[in-house]
Amino acid sequence: MKSTMLKALPVIAGLFFSPLASACECLWEGPFKSVYSEADLVVYGEVSARQGNGFDLVVDTIFQGSEYREQIRVWGKKDDLCRPEVDEFTPGSQWVMALKRIDNPPADAFNPFKANISFGRQDDFSLSSCGVYWLPVKQQRVSGNILDGSRWQYLDTKKTPVIMPVFEAWIKNILPDDAIAEAVKPQTRARQLLNETKIHLWEQQRNPLPDAEDLDFRPPTRLEDIALPENNDNSNETE
């Protein structure tokens, strides 16, 4: 009996000190649409530096909330906090993020022996991993599960990225959910190339945001009704 107990001790100790013992526990809060309204700050920005479990984000556009600083510090995973690892937030990468402002951090939030690993400082921001709180942006196109998606799925590669003007119009309640739902539908390569041309033309002639009363507007990622420019070359005509 004593021998059996001694053999079991390493197993029990392993359970206590395994990564699962300090894993975070939270309920899945859903896609970006379900979580961003409760955030203190929703921004589009670019990562300028990363150190420890935090990174600096240069703010380009504020969609919700207020912030006077051009650059903010965002803190990720530490111990059992329900936050993402910061490895994917590389310098130069761009993101839309729904952030929580850190207020009254605990007394042990900062460890002088591990200065780069921290809960976060007063008025810094934290990023939750309990929902789609971040969306990657590449070439002004927003990816990620904006409206829907499977539980614990942050990105569906089958969905077409949405161009930033359409995303911005949606988050400002100018465009309905249907516009995003249509925009993210998978496209054939031929349709994608055609839409790339139409997007380019649309961006040249567009307003900063589409008007809600513009009944002819469709999500530019599958815009059907922007005509290509006609050839009006009159150089051979005589007066």
C-alpha cells in the first residue's frame, strides 16, 4: 500500500503543477459583434513593439470609447488570466481590437524580478481571449469571425476579408449585418479579381463612408453595380 502511494505522488504533483492547473476558465462570449459593445475602447491600430506579455499599439482609428494617447500598451496572457498569448501580435501587424481598460490593478500586478511580465498598469489595456476581441487587418481588409463562428474559433479562413470602409460603416451602424454577411461569402478567383478592380474604382470615387440612403450600395467585396469606366477617347475626332 505504501509503495502504491509513493508511486502515485509524482502523478498527483504533476496534476497540480501542469499547465492545465493554471489554465484560464471562462465561458465563450461569441464573435466580435457580441463582445465589442461592452469594451472600453475599440480601435484599429498597428503593433509597434512587443516585450514580455505586452505590446504597444499605435492607434489609427477609434471606433468606440475615447483615448488621448497615440500609443497604448496592451497586456496579454499571464498565469491563469484569460488573455491571448502575444506571440501573434508581431511588430508591424495591424488589428481591430476591443479592449478593457485596466483600473485598480492588484497589488501584485507588477513583479520587479520579471518587469516584462505583468498584469498591467493603471490605464493600460487588456485583451480578452473569451471571445473574438481582435480581428487581423491586412491591406485594409478585416478578417476574423465578425458576425458568427464556431465556439472558440477566432478566424475562419473560408470567409472573405471585408474592406475597411465597409467594416467601419458597419460598426458605425451605417450598414446592416447583412452587408457584412454578404461580404464574407467565399469568392471564386475570377470574381475576386473582378471585385478587386471594382473596389479600386469604388475607393477612387467614394465618400469616406457610404450613405445609408444610398439604395444602390452593396458591400464592395462583391459589388455588382459599379460600372467600369467607358472609353471616351475622342483624340481622333475632328472639330
